[in-house]
Amino acid sequence: MFVLERRQGSKLAFTRTRNAYLQSRWSLIAGRIPGRTAVEIEKYWTSRYSTSE
């Protein structure tokens, strides 16, 4: 189960539980998106949803 925490505005962010869950699953996610590697998916996710705002 994922735990959500409120962030500024209407954005929501997953807590560290999400990172632990997804860390070993980038290749599974990339396997569902043709032409993408696990590294590309992880870079996109971390850049898009980083908490350093």
C-alpha cells in the first residue's frame, strides 16, 4: 500500500514507501513501454516527481 503526503498546492507525493517499492521494478515498467529502458524510466520519474522544489 502507498502512503501519500500533501505537498504545497494540490500536488501529492508518495513517501519513501514508493521508492522502496519501485526501486526494483523499473525494468518491469520499462518492459511495458516500447523503446524505453529502465534507466530512462527512472530518470524521467525522478526528475518529474523530485521533492527538491
